[in-house]
Amino acid sequence: MGLQNLKQCGAGWYRARTMSKPYQLACPVARSLEVVGDRWTLLIVRELLLAPLRYSQMQAHLDGIPPNLLADRLRLLEDEGIVERMDPRGYALSAKGRELAPVLDALAVWGMRHYDEPPSALAHHRGCGGSVRLTHTCGTCGAEVGLDELDLVPQREGRLR
């Protein structure tokens, strides 16, 4: 990458990702999608949630990903602190990357429900081995909240319509 892709951050420099269409929104969903919303990115995270992998293993697991695209996505995830290098060719998720597990689980549940896809992995509790399910819990009363009882309330004028 040329110097035009370098940006200063504090006392250091970092490689800025060139986005074809960055969102012009001050929104956590938009900012998150700028990092993990590109094609293949969440599939890379999914593979690394299952186990740390070498570059060649990821390429084999993600049949069809061009090598230059895999390298670009891994570089972005590493720059964002989502992926860490284990050695020159090995990758693992950081704590920040592992926080994407419930996001991928919810996306998988949605895909199974609406597209009749079989599960590619199942979430289990490390402590007892039981199945883990996603729930929404009210922060005030502690009740489990179903999707039909869930309302999103805009926090800024014009955010959600």
C-alpha cells in the first residue's frame, strides 16, 4: 500500500483500510459493518471462533475465497484488534474478536430459521457442556424478552425511523 493509506494515530502510524463506500452515519451498527460487514469477513471470524488456524487451513475451509482477499481481510481484522498473529502464518481471535460469537450465533439461528440451512457449529457451555441459547433480558425487571416484545428506541433525532 502506498503512503496515502497511512494515517497517524497518537504517536504512531497505522495502515488505513480503503473502503469503497464508508457509511456517513454516527451509528454503532454502521461503524461495526465498516469493519466486519465485507464479504467473507464474518466467515473468517466464524472459522477462528472454532479454533486458531494457519493461513493455509483458512483458505482450505473457506473454499472460493481469493488468496489476496483472505490476506486483506486478515490484515484488516489484525489492524482492528479482532485477530492476533500466533506466528508468521497462524491466526487466533483476540478477546475483542471472541465478543463477536453471539453476533454470529444470532446470524446462524436466523439463517437456519429463514433459509433452512443446517447448523455449521453449535454453541455449548464450556462448564457443563449444555447447549447455549440466545436470549434478551430486561435490564430493569430481569424478564426474558421475546422478539415480539422488543422495541428499539432512537437515541438521537433521525437515527431510526
